Amino acid sequence: MTDFPRDLIMGGSPSSTGFRTTDIGIAAARAIEKCGDDIIRAADAGEPPVTVLIPDLDHLICEGLYWRMVESMVAERLGPGFEKAGSKLVPIGCHRRGRCYKRVAAF
């Protein structure tokens, strides 16, 4: 049996589902909804969409794990019309690189 590190904010093993029910996960969902158009514009421009969320979330998040979970939420928001296309430096102390995306052709 593998022992997973306990997460002090989520109270157990980290999971995307558990993260969404935390105060940070709820704040992230609200920020993603509020900035939805800017997230898509950033993705279309080849920039990491997570940078759009820095003003709303940076003061709440001090762990790279949580930024990675926010990145996953952004990917879900972008949906199947986008795919990961590398990463770029972002101005977040505990999350140095943000995912970049590109649109995929619809068939």
C-alpha cells in the first residue's frame, strides 16, 4: 500500500474532486468563470491562461500543487478544442511554468 502525503488544506490525499470543494477550489472556479473570455484569449495567443488568474488567486495559493490543480481546471474550461502546447515562465513564485495551449482542428 502506498502512503500518500496528507494535505493540510484538503485534509487527505490530494485529488481534483477534493480540491474543488475547498475554499481555494471554490475561489478558483469563480475566477475561471469570471475570466473565461480572457482565458480563451490567452490560450489563443499562446500564453499561459493561468496568468489571467493571478490577480484573483495568487494571494490565496502558496503551494505549487494547488496551481497545478487550477491548471487542470483551466484545461477543463478550455475543453477538447485546445491541447497542451508546452509551457512558459509565469510570475508565480511556487509555480514557475504555466501550460500553453493551441486550438485543435475540429472534424
